[in-house]
Amino acid sequence: MQIARVCGTVVSTQKEYSLTGVKFLVVQYIDDEGHPVPGYEVAADSVGAGIDEWVLVSRGSAARQTPGGDSRPLDALVIGIIDTVSVNNLRFYDKRDRDR
């Protein structure tokens, strides 16, 4: 899993049938110091994440390990919305601070 920030959404009316009803998000990965990594990726959303939220992203074959996901052509899936991130007893992300 990787940590990412939701930057936007993707709307696709024409897509693989198994992806009908799937919400797509544009995510930017976060490095180990809490800074954004250059570039973006599109990830399917399974948890209802929103813009500017930090999320957990599962990539590769692990992205298809959800019920019904084995038949979907996914490379990245948002599987969690992050509340806090702490490393070595230092908190560098807290959702409550961003919501204020």
C-alpha cells in the first residue's frame, strides 16, 4: 500500500463494462516526509474519498483482491481514508488539522 492525496476526479462514460458505477480519482503519491511525488495516477475508489483527503492506495494485483474485483481491470484502488500518519513518534498528517 501507498499513501496518496486525492487531487481530482476522472469521468468516463465509455469504459469496460465491469467498471460501470466505479468512481475514479486522480491521486498523487506522498513520500516518506509527507511531500507530494511528481506525477499522478488514476485509482478506483472503494471508500468514498474526497478531494484533498489522504488515502491508502493498493496497487497491482492487490487492487483486485476485493469482492468482485478479480474481474475488473484495475491497477490502483483506494482502500482507506487516512486519519493520521505518524513516523518515529512524529505526526506529519492529521485529517482534523486539514478540516479546520
